[in-house]
Amino acid sequence: MRFLVDQNLAPSVAEGLVAAGHDAVHTEALGLARAGDEVVLQRAGANDRVVVSADTDFGDLLVLHGSRKPSIVLIRRPRDRRAEQVLALLLANLPAVEDDLLRGAIVVLNSDRVRVRRLPIT
């Protein structure tokens, strides 16, 4: 899969996704470290990437615009986890949610729970 890891997660999360065989880039590497959420969403959509973030605003923007893409993976409580724990949580759950992400979804990952909302949300 293709991922765009948001600025509120460590660049090593993107590096770990690449090491696991995915196409991933961090917003910082694209010069988007200070970009607004709309810009990050537009870039992800234009490049067919799934946004990985801890920022709930992305889901709000998708709902507001009635969008089907890009998909979002929302990591809950990232401050309670080191980057390698965030990466492990993501990699452990990707097989179960990959089809949803390819079709358009907001996936919320907690250490004990996965929620999937298909897009568009009306």
C-alpha cells in the first residue's frame, strides 16, 4: 500500500512501513511539515496514498466534503506509544483493514480495538 505519514507521527513510522514492503513517505520529506490538513489530504488523494495520523481533523474534513478518498488510519493515543509501537500496531492490523482502505475508509486503531467507517460518511 501507499502511505503518507502525518507530521504528528515520527518519520521512523514511514521508514518502518517502507522496510515492511510498503510505499510510504512522511510529510516532512515532502516539505509538508507545516502544511494544513487540507493540503495533506489533497496531496494524499492526488498520489493515491492513505494518510496515517493521530489528528482527528482529517476524518472531519472527509465527512464535511463527502469524500470517498483518501483513506485515513487514525492512531489513537500516540503519545502513550513510542514510534516502534505505533508501527507494530499499524502493521499488525493492516491485513484486516487493507480492503477497506483500498475502497475508502477511516480506520481507527487502538491497542485493543479496530473501528472501520466506510467512506463517504453522510
